[in-house]
Amino acid sequence: MTRSHDPKEEEMVRRALFGLGVGVISFFLISPAQANSLVSSSPAAGVTITNSPGALTLTTATPVLDVGNSVSVTDPQGVRVDDGTITVNGNDVIAGLSLLKTDGPYTVSFTLLTDNDVPLQGSFTFSYKAPSVISSASPTPTIVQTIPPETVNGGGGVPTLIGGLIIAAVLVFLGLCYYAWNIFKKR
């Protein structure tokens, strides 16, 4: 028994295959969302400074919300030296600092919030070495250095989660196409 070709059935199959093609192409062309990351800081991670800065600046890859952020800077004995003020200016978060007095490593811990993203949490250290003679000359600029992602704790699995969800959606779409194909074949 031969089967006749129904033009409606062929059109439905073409549309289903077109939809499948668009879905697959979209999957490969749309990149998964990237989580926010710390781009740089001043003072930079791992550096030794000799002048006490009045503020700490953290620069992120995407703009930070004006509320809900926290930045803590502690001296070598674990005493907080940030003054509790935080100013957000786009991708920059500026935390006020008290005068640094103790030589040694200072720890910066932060939690920064952005729209539609998980909080960016991390920490790093910089060292302070008090000058042997304090002069009234103008201070030398603080070194700004790009922080490699592996230096900062945080970031993580958001792109992997989104990628997994996209793959799951494509598999469900393919399953629905297969189901529709079988229904059209039986007609």
C-alpha cells in the first residue's frame, strides 16, 4: 500500500523542521550570560603601598546596584579600618578608609549586587608599609592593577547553570518536534 503525499502534511513538516533549525541556530548564536566579576581594585591585590589611601575602589565588569553592597577592610590584627561609607558610581564601588597605621597585610572582603545576577563575593589582600619619614610632599599615586579571576574568591557556576538550562530547553524542543512528527506521520 502506497501512501499519498498530503500538501498540508508536507507544509507542517517543513514548518516543524524550520522551527527546529531556528532553535538550533539560536542556541549556538546566543552566548550564555556572564556573571559579574571584579576587574580591578585600588589598592590592587597583592601590592605593597607606602601611603595610606583615603578610599578603596573596586571596579566590576557590570554596573553595581546602589544598595545592598558591603565592603570590609581589616588590618593585620583583624580590626576594621574602613569607615563604613560606600559610594557606587556605575561599575565603581568606593569604600572610605581610615588612616592606615599598622604595617602588614590588609584584607578586603566584599559582596556586590547587580541587576539579575548573583552577588559578587570575594576577598583579597594588599600590604601597607608605613614610610620611615613622613613628609608633607604630595602623595604618590596608588597602583591600580587588573585582578585575574582566579585571584578573587567568587564568580562561579552561573554561566554553567544557564548553559545547562539552555541545553535542557533545546532537548525539550527537540522532543516536542519528534512527537509532532510522529503525529503528522500517522495522519
